[in-house]
Amino acid sequence: MNILVTGGAGYVGSALVPRLADAGHDVRVLDDFALSSPRNLMGADVQRYEFVRGDVRDPDVVERAVEDVDAVVHLAAVTGAAQSHEVRDRVMDVNVGGTETVVSAAEDAGVDRLVLASSCNVYGDAYDEELTEESEPAPGNPYAESKLRAESLCADSDVESVALRLATNFGYSPGVRFNLVVNDFTFRALTGDPLTVYGDGTNWRPYLHVRDTARAFAAALDWPTGVYNVGHDNVRVQTVAETVADEVGRAVDVTYLGDRDPGPSYHVDFRRMRKVGFEPTLSLRDGIADLASQFTAEVAA
């Protein structure tokens, strides 16, 4: 297939783009590098890919990017749920406006399939519930709101679409992000910094290794249309801190700030994902061990 990946130089994109190329697809990357870097694709044999540099909100750029494309994987977005309150207008402009532009161009170009990066964050604060794709979303921040609106834009379009409601990503990719709890905790533990947990750490979050995320996007090119929760497991934040401390093999100071808002808590059901034959392979512990190895190797190099 000819596949366009928007935001292809980002955290997930840097794991996905080489995977698609290795599977024999012709891959085009659309990225303006405002939230990423060309460095994230170093070592990925960039000559195998076609690049379009530009903004997903620019109709002319997106129209050029979707030309002769069979499928679009739409990753480009402003991320960071907690911080999105401070940049609401930008989040809506990029995540909703950009999706609107991509969907419109895909329709005009006769694209067959669109796979959207959505988020389990759309469920909001739902303690101890087993949240399915039919559960009522309750987005509690602009990022989650933008993802829910993006889902609607895709579902209402003339292009067959799949929306992946992703669990919180973690793990190493060339475009690794450090504003994600597992990655941040692992780096802090290795450098001797204390781990800070807001609240008592009992809030639930679903987690998914970034390489499994890449696998899911590649697989979703063939899934039935609709919405899918995608994740490996649900884990309490205190367990994340304990696992990090155990895996790095050194004493780690964990501080609990009971008076700070821990953010939403949600426990997600992944049965629909498994019914189409997808199973994540990398556990939280696997990912932490790999992160520690990667960070240590970087320092040694």
C-alpha cells in the first residue's frame, strides 16, 4: 500500500514508519517538526521514505501529501493531557482543525482507509469501571475533548476509518518522550532523582508499549471500521513506581503528594482489540527494563 503517516517523526511515528517500510509498504511522512525532530528517524534509512514538510492544518500541503495514497495513519497532534489546559486553543486548532483538513483531503483524494490516533483519556475520571468502547466518554481536559471530536470527524467522513483509543504509551523509540510517567520515572530512578506521585497512587491507568502501538497501527489498516481500546494492561500508578524501583535495581525515593490532584483514573477493557486478533507483547516490566538498558547504553556511548 501507499501510506501517509502524519506526525511520522514523533514518538509513535519513529517506531511505526520503519515497521511499515519493512512490511513492504511505500511510506510518505508529513511532519513540520514543530513537536518532533528529523533526528528521530536517524538510522531508519530515510531514503526509503518520501517526506512532505508542512503543517496538517495547511490544505495545500495536506492535499499534496495525500496524492496517490491508499491509507492515512493520522498521528499528528499536540499531546499532553495535563498540560493541554494551558494551551487549549492550540490543541483544538491542531488536533481538531488538523484532523478536519486531513479528512477533507483524504475524501477528495479517494483514500481508502484512515487510522486515527485517539486516546483512552476520552473516558475521563471513572474509578474502578471496566470501560468499553460503548462507555460514555467524559473528557476532562482539552486534549481528550480534541480526540473525541477528531473521532467524530473521521466516523462521519466518506473514508473508512478506525480510531485507536490508545492507553498511555511508554517505552523506548527513537523519538522517546519524557513527559510520560513510565519514561520519566525510569529516567529519574536511574539518575537518583526521587519519584513524585500525585495523590496516593491508587488511581488506575492503562499502559501500552510504543512498539506495540506501532504494531497496532500497522494491523489496524485491515481491521473492521470503528473504535478500539488498545492497551496491554491496567496498572495503579503506585505499582508503576514500585516496578521502576525494582527493575533499576537501586534504592529509589518515592514521594507521595496526597494534596495534589493525581489526574483521572480509568480502567479499560481491551476485548474488542483481542477479538480482531491483536495482542500486545511487551509488559510494563519489559518496557522499563528496555528503557533502563537504552538509557545506560546512551550514557556509555
